[in-house]
Amino acid sequence: MAKDEASIGCVGVLTVATRGGNGPGEVRVKVRGGSETFLAWSEVPLPRGATVLVVESRGTRAVDVIEWDDVLGDSPGLHK
């Protein structure tokens, strides 16, 4: 499957918690001028509502994420 390069480096919010190696969650990402939902995989479990950074695409509609601390508070559209 082709990687979704546009999603890599985007910030999103988990709408369904991830379970680490036990399974994916779901993330809403601002990309391509709108919001899109992807399956979200992480190395460690992350709670619903966590802000995450997309670090890799697994192909169509699935991404790897890490927890992201937006210290500057400038992630567009995440806190509205």
C-alpha cells in the first residue's frame, strides 16, 4: 500500500485510545484542508483525547503516532 505522505508530521487528537502493541486507536488529523480519521498505532497505550504527532504512514488510512506536547499551543484547530 502506498504511504500517505501528507499525513506525516501532522498533529491530531485521539478519538479512540490506542492499546500499544495490542491494537490501534483512532486519530482525527487536520490534513489537506480538512479533518480526516485514521487508525492510529503507538508503541505505548495512549488515552482518548491525547494530542499526537503522526510519525509514519502504514498505507491507506493507518498511521503511527507518538504523544505530542504542544508547548506553544499553536496546533491549528485542535483546541477549538
